[in-house]
Amino acid sequence: MRPFFRGILLTGTVLTLTSCFNRLNMAAVEREIESEIESQSRRLSLAEVRCPRDVYRQSGAYFRCVGYLRPEGEFTINVVQQDAQGSIQWDVPSSAVILNMAKVEEKLQQDFVKAFTKRASLNCGDLYRLNQPGEEFECEVIGGVTVEQDQITALVVKIDPEGNLTWYEVREAIAPATTVANPTE
């Protein structure tokens, strides 16, 4: 009977060891996300990123992490595993604490088309910024867009007390073309 129990014990140990190697290195995931968020933002200082501890490598698996800001505030980070080797893709949705500027740009571009029936490419700067009610920031209209006799060069975006975004356009008058008479000699 002893060899039988030894076999069960050995099999259990092997399964336990292989399952440990089949987990994501969550400390490395947390460091990667924290580093990338800080490098893609201005004025954001993360105290830490926390993710669940026992996440197994599995293509398509989803989990959530939480980012903690200095001095205060927390936000959600959605993570999806891309393959069974542990490659991940993560996303920070806009919230009451943080704005995902790529998503803000996308929404502003949709609003711009509705307002002017013209498309505009926007650059609002860093990928992430704090969602601070009362703050204004400017998004460049890349290349400008002509509307009537004006060129729209930027959108000024304001965050209201509820965290909603409103905007108005910055216009520059286009000087009318003038004809200069060719002097005769």
C-alpha cells in the first residue's frame, strides 16, 4: 500500500508544481501596467496597481486590476489574456477619477461630425489624465477644418462638476483671397 500512496503523493506534487508554472506572474503584470500608465500620462502618480493573485494562463481570460493614485483615488484596469503564454492587453476606462484620452478623442470626433458634418482628427495629448471637475484642456484639430469662413484649430474641453465633458471650438478667420494687380512697367 505504501508505494500506492507514494505515487498519489508524487502525482499531486507534480500537478501542484505545474499549476504554479501555469499562473501569470502578477507582480510583473502590476509593474508593467503601472509603468506604462505613468509613462503615458502627465501629472499622474500611481501609488500601486493591484491585481488578483491566482490568475492562470488562459487565452481570452479576463480579470480586473485596480490602480491607486497618489494622494488618493482608485480606478479600474480591465485585462484580457491574449494567449496561453501570458501576453496581456489592458485598458483603463474613463471614470470619475481618470480619463482615457483616446476614448475622449473618439467621442469628441463623433460629436464634431454631428455638429459640423465634417471629420476631424484630434490630439488631446497624453493618453491618461486626471478627471478634475472645473478643469479645461485643449485638443488640437490636426490640420484644421474649414467651416464657412473660419478654420477650426482646436477644441477646448471643460469638465463640469458631475464629471461630464463639454466643448467649444477655437476658430481662426480665414483671410479672403485678395487680387494684386500686376504693375505695368
